[in-house]
Amino acid sequence: MAARIIDGKQVAQEMRAELRQECARLKAAGIVPGLAVVLVGHDPASTSYVTAKEHACAETGLYSSDNRLPAQTTQEELMGLIRRLNADPQIHGILVQLPLPKHLNESEVLLAIDPAKDVDGFHPFNVGKMVIGEKAFLPCTPHGVVQLLARSGVPIAGAHVVVVGRSNIVGKPVANMLLQKKEHANATVTICHTRTKDIGYFTRQADIVIAAAGRPNTITADMVKDGVVVIDVGVNRVEDASKKAGFRLVGDVDFDGVKEKASLITPVPGGVGPMTITMLLFNTVQSAKMANGLE
Ligand code: GUN
């Protein structure tokens, strides 16, 4: 079976068109959803993510506040900025780009963000609410994965989903979201990780494989069954002298091999990536509505 490609760019565009309409309706009621983006230092990948987030806000009708701080920013300075953003009525969402420089205490910073503005869904308050199935801001990449599955018509209830990777940003939350007793969930979920003895033993039983290990070729054709649905969350730079940048992006899945067995598969780039920022916009719009008593 040769796979159908899940076009993340197209799904993201559809969702952004819905959000643009929602922003226009809110604007007519005097409400402009506002996102504050905080970047400390000059990491090239983080800088390009942050720039993309700001462009997406402008294009969709959200206000964005750009807070780029030098690499030597102190914990006190960063905490002061978070407090000001927490108190700013124009701001409905606060995103602190991770990772922070090593001298800063990441968990203290995330804890300081008002949970009502935690559009990344990383505050322990929102993580806890998600785990017990209450309404909460859902982290953007895993939420994007669920939307891609749902909007591609993949049956999730009763499916065996094998998640490869157990990060706090992707593996753990996506596993949690899919096992909830809710729409677009009710899956049987297995989580594999670096200490799993034989990952292939589990992935061969999967109806849906979600690869979020952060390593190229983690999932190869011999590790999946015919007809599997594969979502590749990996973003890995591999050297490529034929590219101007000197590298190209690949996922965690051996795309060319696995696509011959899968029924549906996401490419990298153009799969999960475009969904992440879209879900951030979605959460910020939700937050603005809640702040104005509309949800
Ligand atoms: N760094 C990598 N992914 C993310 C993300 O989803 N949110 C933030 N804030 N930082 C990241």
C-alpha cells in the first residue's frame, strides 16, 4: 500500500482561515487577542520559530508583543517581565520560547506565568487539568497532532496508538490526550522510550504510530504493519552539502520506506510543523474569549 500524505500545511491553512474569521468577529466587538512572545538569547532555531509566530499573529488578526532579551538577562529581569505581561490586559497569551539559556531557571519561569495566559499549556496547573480531563490549554504540538488525525478522518477510539518518545512537550501530553474519555480520544495507548527493550515489538502492533523521539530513522518500514497511520513529530537537521544552509530537515521516520506500508503519513517538513503555530493562535483566541466572558 502506498500512503496518502497528510498535508499539514493545508489543514493548518483551513484552521487559520477559521481563526481569521473569529478574530474579525471579535474585533467588531472591540476585542483583539494578544500574544506576548518572549525570546532570551539568539539561538537560530528559536529565533526563526519566534519570527514565524509573530508573522502568523499579524496574518490572522492577533496583536503580538515582541520581547527579545539579551542572552545575559537575569532571572529577576525575566520574572519582572512575566509579572508585567501577566498584568497587561492587552495580553491574553504568554509564550516563553524554550529552551532558555542554562543560567535561567526554566521551571520557575513557567510557574510564574498566569495559568489563564499559559497558551503553551506548560504550567503544571494546566498539565494537571489536562491529565484529569478538565478543560485546559492544551500544548500546541500534541494538540496539532490530534487535530491532524481528526481532520484526516482517522478513527482514534479503540485504536492502538504507540507513542515513541516521552518528552514533556510532546510524548507525555499526546499520550494523555489520546487516552481521555472524550471525542478524538479513547485510544489504547502505549509509550515507548529510550529504555524500551524492543520498540519494533510495540510499533508493529500499532494502528497509529506517533514518532517523537528526536532522532532520524527511529521508525523504519520493518517496524510497522501494513495500513498503519504514521505521524512524524521529529525535526532533525542532517548535513546536506547540496543545500544552501548546509543542512536539510528530516523527521524521526524513514519516510521513503514507511510510506510504502502506511495508509496515511505526515511528511517533514509540511506535516506537524505548520499545526503547532496554528494551535498557539487557537489557544490565544480562546484565552481572549475567556477573558471577555465569551467561553
Ligand atoms: N521550544 C520547542 N517547542 C516549543 C513550544 O512548543 N513552545 C515553546 N515555548 N518553546 C518551544
